[in-house]
Amino acid sequence: MIRFRNVTKMYRKDATVLNRINLHISKDEFVFLVGPTGAGKTTLLKLILRNEIPDSGGVYVDKVNTRDFNENQISKLRKNIGVIFQDFKVLNRTLYENLAFVLKIQGEKKRVIDEKIEHVVELVGLQKKINYYPHQMSGGEQQKSCLARAIINKPHILLADEPTGNLDPDASWEIMQILSKVNLSNTTIVVATHDKSIVDQMRKRVIGLHGGNIVRDQQLGRYHERSHD
């Protein structure tokens, strides 16, 4: 599904963000990226989304090198990737309008739009908030709104950059439970996080980054490596 081959990314000649990264994420995996600020987690997500291209090496999605994509291919790639940010990037519109916005741009008919919205708000538990504006929702509900928008088209890949960074523990756990459901519906999920408790509870694959290098790759991992389970 996703493969990095000897990927190096630099923002300045003296600042290597990722250093000869080799990585394979299989279809339908759930992966946490962990490590200190500046370790390269967000850059890795941007490379998958093709918001950045590597200085050397290749990023492959479905066995195709994204460096070679033209604008149409980039657009098609991004339609199949959902993205969630820490800072609730939603429009100042109702939840229904936020969800309908992208679908209208894609030319979906009203009946299809309503069916997709009904399904996704039920999945994230926001049926009663469908006509609410962002300022009328809690932080957890706003993040659920972002998640709903990211998954409304059933993307093949979902990228989440610190999705629980502004949330309390209960709201964070709700978000992770929804992500687990989404993962079971054939969506590959990659989450960059500093949330130790979430990673330790979820026990998914954990990839540790430090100084632009992969220093750890563990199945059923924890936030910090332990010598004994």
C-alpha cells in the first residue's frame, strides 16, 4: 500500500528531516508514528499525501512512485486519502454544510449526499449535532466533525496528525475507537501522535522516529520501548 525506499527529505542543506527512510505499510494496517517534536512525523505524512516530494528516494502508493504523478494523478491520490489535523480545520458552517461541501464540489446528487452524511454522522455519533456550528460543539465533537469529513468518501488511507492533541482523555479515546472502526472497513490508518496513553492502550504497530531516522518498528508496540512485556 505505502512504501518508502531510501527516502531523504531536507528543508535546508544543513537540516535533514528524514534520512534514508525505508518503510512498508500494508493495506488495512493501523500504524502509530511516535517520537519527539522535529523527528519527522509530520513530514512523513506530507510525503504520503504528496504535499512534499523527497530529495532522494521514492514514495510509493499502490506500487506507483508519487514523484512521477501529474496534477490529475495527484488529485486522484488525494481523493483516496482522508486527513485529520490537530487544530480542527472546519469551515464556519453547520456540520451538514461542512460535510456536504466537498461532495457538492465532486458533483454528487442531493440524495447521495444525504445518504453519505447520514451514514457518517451515525458512525461518529453526531446525529443530534447535524445542524450545529463549530462554536456550538465541544472540542471532541469538533474533532469528530473533522473525522467525519475525512472519511465520508471511504478513503483507502487515513492520515491523522496529532488528532487528540487538544482533547481530554475521554474525548481522545472516543476518537481512537472511531478510528478503529474505520480501520476495520478496509482503510489504512497512519497516526502521528505524542499521546502516550492512547498508544499504550491501543497496542498497534508503533514506528519510532528520532532525528529523521526510524529507530524502532514494533508490532503491538507501546509509546516507549520496554525490554519486557
